[in-house]
Amino acid sequence: MKAALFAIRMVGVFGALGSVHASAQEPARIPAVETSKSGGAPDSAFRDQPLVRSLYTADPSAHVFGGKIYVYPSHDVPTAAPDDDLGNEYAMRDYRVLRLDHVGAPVTVGGVALDVRNVPWASKQMWAPDAAYRNGIYYLYFPARDRSLDKNGLGTFRIGVATSRNPMGPFTAEPKPIPGSFSMDPAVFTDTDGKTYMYFGGIWGGQLQRWAKGHFDPAGSDTDLHDDSAPALTGKVVQMGADLKSFAEKPRDAVILDQNHKPILGGDHERRFFEASWMFKRNGTYYYTYSTGDTHFINYATGTSPYGPFTYAGHILKPVQGWTTHHSIIQADHQWWLFYADTQLSNKNHLRNVKVTQLTFNPDGTIQTIDPMVAR
């Protein structure tokens, strides 16, 4: 999410990744705003360059399917809504999938993979998605507002699922959201034993704070628990059912601990969870990664179980240009890659562009922090 109190940060990175091959369904090119950044940093200030310039993309969930890299991002669209803490300026309404043979290769932009008009239960705002594959079926997981209204006249976020035989879609949505799902930012991880888990949740506009008592409070807080000395709200983790369309259990807390094995507190904004869960496993260690939101870091914590608890370990990515920071991490071509987004093309919080950069591990398994404004 975002906050009107925070200005766009002029941070970024340098390094181009190749041309774009658009599908027949690709819309018109981005208007002149992409080269008229109204005071934004020059392209040479950024460590990495956008994967695509033909449309605005954010919240990239990357996967390797069949030897190719597929990126499932949000599709940002222009809107007149001002920035606020509820996320009204993020008016995304459909998804487009990106495909590349390897990092640095030309990028293919798919047609519309799923539109909110074709989701029976959803009203608007299709935010950060993720995907999974099993037995010839591709699963697209997405958050969207339902048709109920809260005190702000906004629907409750639920998580839906859609399926396709093609990793780029089009996808057909289930008629109802996943039973027991709530909040946003689904991220799906399949462990080496074949069990699949979903990590999800986000505070502020993601409404996680309104579920603190086990049910949705439509008149609840718009931000957090308003108690900096209490343990911070956590993201959620749940094992998926065999059909990958349901939960096999009640969601649990993905607890993040400090080095003294105490829960990170709500007032610790540089370490506490805000949104954008992502899980990966390396050398037997589970890496739970997430965004700190209003302090704009991508952090990581490690554990010995997919359920946690996870011990805070550090920053992966320093703040980017723009308010939000949302990512994914994959291994491809014997290297590890961080996908993320900033606002280089638009200099507007709600119009972002996906990027990728190499992730480097130290011998002890810790991750070297990346500064997105330091040229390679």
C-alpha cells in the first residue's frame, strides 16, 4: 500500500534487460509520461531498467515453468484517485503475464489473462497475484474486493483462484473466493515434499488489522493495531488442499522473531511485517521475505519449518523510487534473482514498472543487501 504522508523517493538502479515482444492483444504504448518524469531520477540513476515499457506492471511473482520464466504482475492503470492509505489509487482491474527464456532475453507480454469483470464475486482492485502449477494445470491466485461495503464504502478483500492449461492464460475464475481466505498478497510455495502452502496478508489497505479478532470488522482500524509495544501483526500461512483451490486447515500466524526470540513489535517499522510475503527454500533453510511498507524495505527472516517461526535476518532491498515495494525471488540458470518494481517510467506511486536483479548469498546463507540506486 501507500501513504499520502510519504513522498516518492528518488532511488533506483541501472542496467537494461532487452526488448519487448508484445502479443496481438497488447494495448497502446504508455503515453509520454514515461519519459517526462517531472523531477524524477534520470534512467542512469537506476541499477536496473524496466522489463517492459509497453504497460505498467508491479508486484511481480516470478516462476520457472517448463524451463522458461513467467512473471505474474499486477497491471497498473492510470486513475484520478489521489494517493491515500486505503490504496484507492491502485485501481488495477486485470492481469497480463510476462514470459522470457532467461534473464536478459526479450520479454513477451501476454494478452489479458483474467479481468475482474469475469470474476463473479469480485467488485474491483485486482492486486498482487501469484501462480502455481500441478498436473497440467496452472493456478492463478489473486486478491480482489468483494461486493460487501465497509465504513469507507469499500469491499472486503478475499483471495480467489483461476485455472488454465496455458501459463499465460486466459484463466477461468472459480465462482467464489477460497473459503476462509481474507486480506491480500497471496504467495504460493511448494516444498520439496510436495506440500503446498499459501502465505498472505497485508495491513493498512490490505485489511489484515481488521481480522485481528478472528472475524472481519468493517468499522475497524484503517492502519494497524495502534499499539507499538505489542507484537506486530503477522502475515498468514496455510497449507493448501490437494485441489490447490482450498485451504486444508485454518491459517496460522507467520511469526517473525528478533535475535532474542521475541516477536517483532508493532512499533518496529523497519523490521515488522506490512505486506508482500514470499517464501523460498535454499539449502534446507526457509526464507520468509516481506515488505515493511511505510519504511520501504524488503526484509527476510529464516526458519526450519514452512510455518515458522522465522528469525529476522536483515534487509534484502533498500527503498526504491515510489511508495510500494513488492517482490519475488527465484532460482534460474544456476543463479538467484530478485524481481521488484519502482516508478521509474512514471514518477507516480500507482504506475510502476517491474525489474529484476541478481541476488547474492554469503557463505553463511545471509543475503547481501541491494541498493537500487547504485549503478552496477
